[in-house]
Amino acid sequence: MKRILLTGGGGMVGRNVLEHPAMIEFEMLAPRSSELDLRDFGAVQRYLTQHQPDMIIHAAGKVGGIQANMREPVRFLLDNLDMGRNIVWAARQTGVQRLINLGSSCMYPRNHNEPLREELVLKGELEPTNEGYALAKVMTARLCDYIVREDAEYQYKTLIPCNIYGRHDKFDPAHSHLVPAIIHKVHQAKCKGLSSVEIWGDGTARREFMYAGDLADAIVRAIQQFDTLPTYMNVGLGYDYTINEYYQAAAEVMGYTGEFVHDLSKPVGMARKLVSVEKQKAWGWEAQHTLRAGIEKIYDFYLKDGQ
């Protein structure tokens, strides 16, 4: 049985990975931040020396939507940079030869209308509203590259997911991403009998959001088929929806019949951010949840545990 260290086991992605039925095959180490502070290099190195995992999945990170990134750019840069650098370099120093690093589609250039191929990392200006987070993710991925370049015995690979939503998401508007924020806003409007819900911008910006259970499935397959996994690989749907369409899908699932009004003074981020799934398809994996099926599951979680 492989011993796997999963960072970020208490976060949305980590918890979805741990819930995946196939994870019973592995001995999982998933310390919370109170047990292992990834920002402390010495603590990370000691933990790896003590537990000697066969593989590391780095899914930890400080995450948030546009509001949080704009409000705390220093923390988004430093926390993510420290966590990524420490876990990757400590893995190299303690002899862990297999590592899966989770990047982000924020690593790609802004305002690129075509599907984002893995080769486009560092090929253009980043989106200013989450630049700190993106820079930290780029640096961690490049550190993985450099370690492999110096010693091919170490195989450190990066998965680049599109935007994710799902069970264990953050629904607080101060910290949430688009889909859980929509779930919260529309539910509150329905409960309060409000006749309208506000949308930032004109709602025509396009986003690709994948259900977190699908990302967990891709990560499990990456563990099982590690040798065939590309060095960089997007994980996504390969298609996207407008912001308006996400609101409409949520309203249909919840039975909300009010109107949507647009505040054109608010920031909306990139006009489009769609990842290319050519490598993913060649590798033999694709997401299973439709938008409606995913929203039904996250809304069910929200009603039971997320409020």
C-alpha cells in the first residue's frame, strides 16, 4: 500500500479527494494546518522525515474569489508561495520522488480567447485581480520543473484545474468563488422573497467551472497512472458558460423565479478563461458531471452543511 501525504486535506479539493471511494487503496496522511504549518519549512522537513510518504499531493492553498484576492494580495502571494516552495523543496531534500502539484488556471495569461494550452504558462500578463495567487502557483510549478531537470529520478508533475466548485466549498460572500456565491445569493433571495438578484458586470464573461468530485477522480487516476501523467496537464471540461447562465442554472435548480439585475460598475475579472483539454483527452479522462447535476449536489450540501 502506498503512503500518500495530501496537503490541504481540510480544504474543498482535499476533502473531495479523501471522500473518493478509491482512496481506500492507500494509506493517507492528511494533517490539518494545526498539525503541520506548511509555511514553516523546518516543520515540513521534519514531518516528511518522520513519515516518509511514497507520494505527495499538494492541494493546500489560500484561496478565494475576486473580492478576497483584491483585499489581501500580500497574503495570497506569500502564503501560497511559502506553502508551495516548502513542500516541494522539503520533498526533494527528504527523498520523496513522486509529487503531484495542483496549479491553477490563474497561471495563464489574461484575455486569451482561445482554449489555454499548458505551454502558455508565463507567455503573457496575468489577471491583476488575482495576480499574487497566480504568481505563487507559477513559482511552485517552475520549482517542480527545475528539480526534475536537475535529477530525473524525481518526478514532480503539475495538474492545472479549471475553476472548481462542490461539496465543502466556501459560501461566505467574503471568501467564496462564483458558483457557491451564486448558490448563497439566490437561496437568500428566494428565502427573503426578493424580486431580484444582483450580478456583477453584464454577465457575459465566460467561466469554466468543474464539479470538485470530478477533479478528485482525475487526481485518483493520476495517482494510479502516475507514470503516464504528463508533466503539465490541464484538468477541465473543455467548454464554458456565461455568468448569466450560471445564475440561471442555479435559479432553475432552486426554483427561484425573480429577475437578475446587472451592476456594471463592479469588476468581473477576465472576459474568458477556458482550458484546453487535449492532453487530458489523450490521457483518457473526462469529467462526468453536467452543470445542473453539479449544482444540484452543491445546493444539497449547502442546505445541509454549508450555511
